[in-house]
Amino acid sequence: MVKLSKNSCAHFTIPLIVMLLSFNNNASEQPNTDNANLSRYHLSSSALGAGGVTPTVPTNPVQQEDVIDKVTNCNGALDTNIDSTINSLPNCRGTNRFKSKKVTVSSSTTENGQVTPHTLTFLTGQQASFTITANAGYEIASIKGCKGKLLGNTFRTSPKLKRNCDLKVSFSQRNTVATSDSVGSQRTLVALVNFPDNNEKTITLDHLKRLIRDNPNSLNHFLIDNSNGKSWIDAEFLDWTTLEKQSNYYFGPNSTYTRAYTEFQNDVVSSLAAKRDLTNIDRLIIVAKDSYKGSPGCYAYQSKMSRGNHYEYSGYLMVLSGYDMGCNKPGRIAHEYGHTLGFAHSLSYRCTSQPSSLIDKNNSQYCEGNGGAYSHYHDTMGSDYQYPLYSSVWRAMAGWFDEEQVKTVTQDGTYTLRQSSMPSEGVKLLQIPIGFDGRGKPLHYFIELRSAAGNYDKVQFQARRIDYDVIVRNNDISTQNKVTNDLVDYYWFSSVINQHKPFVDKYRGVSFSVLSVTGEGENLSADIKISVPKLALAPSRVTEFKGSSELRKSIAVRNISNENVAISDVEVSGRNATAFSVELNGCGSSVLSPNEACDIVVKRDKNEASYGSLIINASEDEAQAVELFAANIQQSDPYDPNAVLEWQAISKEQAPKLNWSDAKAHCNSIQDYGHTDWRLPHIEELRDAIQRTQPPLFVLELSSGSIQFLFWALTGPAHNPLNAYVVYGNGTSHWMNSSKDDKYHVVCARTVD
């Protein structure tokens, strides 16, 4: 008991203890003869549960893990664990109730499935996650016993859970499979593969299970967070399978594309099919050991593949290898898995000043540098090392947002956008139509709001020291041969819009600006003012002029507004403007009524590969532009394996770094050793000189692990004339194809007569 004078305060310290103990501490009242003229009150205390109050010594030892639940009866305030009475009080008795700070959840199941982990103990107020895995042919039927929510195949306890509980899970026979290729259960087989000449087991099956399924940062949890519980992984695992052929057969110096990809995949599938029926699998992840001379690489396909020497598997395919390349990291796994969901890449163009339009990477020099690098903005389909959520564009495409959370903007106005880093109501993605690609698919500007919230976006925001980011992306209008267009962002766009400055796309008739950003956490939102285009082009980029038989292309210009639009003039400009001309102008000086269209025919006038732009100027300062690309139709010498070559003598300091067109022009223009017939080498010639000759003709090492010393080849993949092959100049067997806009090193060769 404590005695105190009127208008004074008494302080009671309430210690925290862990065990659920119950005791009652009562101090007997004793008279106080000092200061008899002061009013005095008598306070006593009691503690319910595991705790004590001082003064008044507890009868049980004090621990550390319990928390104060409630303090009652005496008029006071709880400051940390100090209970202070306030001003005048009658004699009173304070009651202090304690509660356990930890809670334990154990699990039990019927047959046909399991819950991992079996038991978890955690602090009250926190959430725990349990992965529920149904056996093949079964699905989750019911979950009882603990407060929480099922997201996909992950049960998350409620933060309001206060008491120990038993999580009871039952299963029933599966009646349906995934409702689409991206919604519902994604049945995935993960298989470890090595070779007779390299049979090290460099990753354990348990480690792989943690990466894919069994920890809070696993691929499964990542998919559940992205999809708001609409998609999850039912994973099975196969331990190491050793193929019959040596690793160097597939990936060594004499490897071919067919060996490294098709034959390797077929052999893996047939070997796995001997162990397990693959017909009921949606996705196959092959985790393969490196060879000593090369690597299977890290890649995945956006379309379903039929694989196996007897076509034992049909579904989505993903390959993870190159342990030194980081393929066994969570972000890279999620990146490749995203491709199997139909997602393409997110790319960035680094702009030195504000570009006037998204087409400027071909029309001017605003966005220089190695264009098309993986985006550092918030999308694991770009740079994946910090493991952010997928872009809202991909999530909307997959059907993971509700219909009302994706807003197509067709009228000028101000629109409210909610953050998409964690679940909440409201619009998560704004999309502004800007035309159509060569296949007739719509192209858009996309705007999303990401924040330092949720389970996966925090790391990037902490690294950049910002609280939110309004991100502007668009379909890559140069993408014509993929299942899905890549996404592109421009560094300058983001800096402009986040500074609340308007951005105007000069050649798309679009403008937008952030008026305000309010709220926090799941309630963060931005008000964005948008002006939409009045015209749309189809296609918004001419795919290409293919070969000598395609010398003309037609572009349709349509009025998509609710008012008349006057076309003032049409012109050709751009990098190689003289390579094209307008043969028929059906839009000149015309006025288009709503939904009316006119046509323009463009003709190519040169045989070499060329870039240009067709500009359509309209009323009210609106302009539209379409990119023009003509493939090279000049005759070139085919690859001759018996030709004798002379190579340019260079060091890594002397090899210029150029885009493909400039690299080709560079070789054609040099006059080394009195010769003028220098050219870019074919990929076979480069690989013979760099990778198949011992010692290699050129050994230019990578600098600090970056892909810096790659050499352009004259040839490229037949299915994609926008790309050409590049070969690693570091004595390995690596090579790839890359956009001709990218910049790599150049070495020239000539055929000796």
C-alpha cells in the first residue's frame, strides 16, 4: 500500500513476466502520524495473471515475456509500465491484469495433405504463416481452430490471435484445376539435374523447398502476395537426376543451339518422365548443374512447350542454372516464373534530359546509353535482386486485380490511384490507350503507385530513401515478336511526375501530372490529372518492311474522341528520314468525325536497315507518330566455314562500343592495312575465333563481373530482325542475341581472297 497527499501522484511499477500465474498482493494499512494536516488516501494493488505491482512485492519470480493487459479502478494513466494516479482520489484498490506475450499454434490434418511447419510459437500481435500442401488429386476442404485467413495455400494467423490454438485442416478430392493459366493452383514440379562428368550436388532438396515453398520469402508466398491470394503453387520436388550425356555435349565449345536448348530439354524431360508421370503438371522447373565449359542459363518460356523425346510433357518450362549467376536467388526464380505466367520484361531507358515522346529512342538522342537495360523500378520482371512485387500491369493482365481496380482512361479528368504495394480497395492501375501494335493489340501508358509498404516493396524504397513512387510505363512499341510486349519506363518520366510537374508526350497527345499524394500505408493515394489523345494509330509502330517483297506499309489514323479532329499535315523524319517517303496521303487536310479513320501509305526507298518516324500533325497542337523500321535487304556474303579471315588487330581499349548499325558502318568504313572490304563477322566466325580456338584469338575479360566486353556479330536470329547476336569476349562459350539499339564492342574482319 502507498499513502499519498491530496493533489499528488503515486507511481506503481508493473513488471512484465511470462508464466500465466495468478496472485493477489494486499498491503495492510498503517496509520501515518506525520503531516497530520494533509489529506491522505490509501491505495492498495492486486495483480491478475502473470505479474506483480510495486510497491507491494509479488509472491512469484518476475520473467520478461508477458505484457500488461489492463489497469483498473484507481484514476490514473499507464506510461510504459508505470501506473500514475492523478489528482484527488478516494481510497481505492487497483487491479492490474497481465497476459502472455507469446502464443503457440499447432496443426493437425486428416489424410491426403500436410501442414508445414507443424508448430509455431510467436509474439501476440504478430502473424504466422503455415503452408498447406494437398496431395496430388486433392485440395483443401476446410480449416478450423484458429483465427486467420487462407491466401492461396498459405494460412496466415490473425494479428488478434491471443491464445494457443490447434489448426485443423481437412482435404477433399479435387474437382477442378486452375481456373486459368494464372489464377488458382499452379501445379509445379521442381527437379534437380546434373551430368556424368559434373555430378556435384551443389544445392540440397531442402534448400530448394525453402526457396520455392517453405519460407515467408518463398516463390509461393511471393505469388500469393502479388495475386492477393488468387494464385498459389502446389509444388512437388524430385531429387538429383543424372543425365546420360556429358555436360560438354550440351554446353561445351562445340555446342549448337539445338543441343543447348531443344536436345537438353528433351533429354531432361524424358529422364524425369521415367520417374514420374508429367501429364498433370502445369509448370516444370529444371534446376540444372553447370558444365565446366558453359551453362544451361536462366530462362523461361511465355508459351506452353511440348518437350521430351517422346513428348512426355506439355506445359510451361523454366530452366535455372549458373549458380555463380544467381539463378538460385528468390528474385531470379520469381523473374523466370513470371515469364511462365505470360509476363515479359520491364526495361528502362536512361534519359539525359526530358524526352518529348516515348518514341525518342529512335527519333532523337534524348535517351542515350545502353537502352533496354532491365528496369530498376519496382518490378521483379526488371531488376530482380531486390525482389519487389511484379508491376501492376502484369498483375492486372493475370487477373489478380478485381475489375474495378483497373481503370481505362478515355476522357480528360482527375483520377484517384491507390497504392498497389499491399492489399486495399480502390483503383490500382490507370491505363491510357495510345494506339495499337502490328498485331492489333492495344498499346497504353500505364500509371501505378508503389510505396514503402507490404512484404516485398520495402527494400527498394529503403534503398532509394523515398516513401512512394508514381511510376509511368508503356508497352514497348518495338516489341513485335513476343507473346506479350515488354514494358518500358524512362528515368526522366518518373523524376518529372514525382516532382508534381506535368509531362506532355509530344507525339502521343497525352499529358499527366500528380496533383496530390495523401494518406499512408494501405490508404496512400494520388490524384492524377490526365489529358487523353484524340487520335489513335494502327499500327502505332510499323512492324517492319520485311525483305524485298515488302516495300510499302499502310497506317490507319482513327479519331477516338467525341469531337471533330482536323489533320493538318503528314511528314517523315527520324534517324534515316530519306529512307522512307509518303506514297499516299489519305489524311491530308481532312477533318475526321468521331470514330472516322483515314489511311496513309509509306514506301521504303533504300535497301539498308533504316529507322524513321511518320509524324501526323492535328488540330489543338496534337501530334501522333509511328516508328518505321526497314530490315536490311542488301545482299551479304553468307557464312563460309572454309573462308580464310584476316582480323583487325585490337585491344579492349581500342574496340569501340557502338549500336549494331553503327558497328556495321564502322567496319565498312575503316581502311586498315590498305584494305576497304572490312565487315562485321558472322557469329560462327566470332565463336571460332574467340571460343573454339586455343588459345582464343581475343580474350577480353569481363570488368568487375559486368557484361561489358561483348562483340557484335553481323547475323541475328531469323525470327527477330530487331536483334543481332553478341559473343562474350572472355574465353567462355557464352553468346546471346540483343537489341540492335544496345551498345557493344566491335571487332572487324575481312575475307582473304
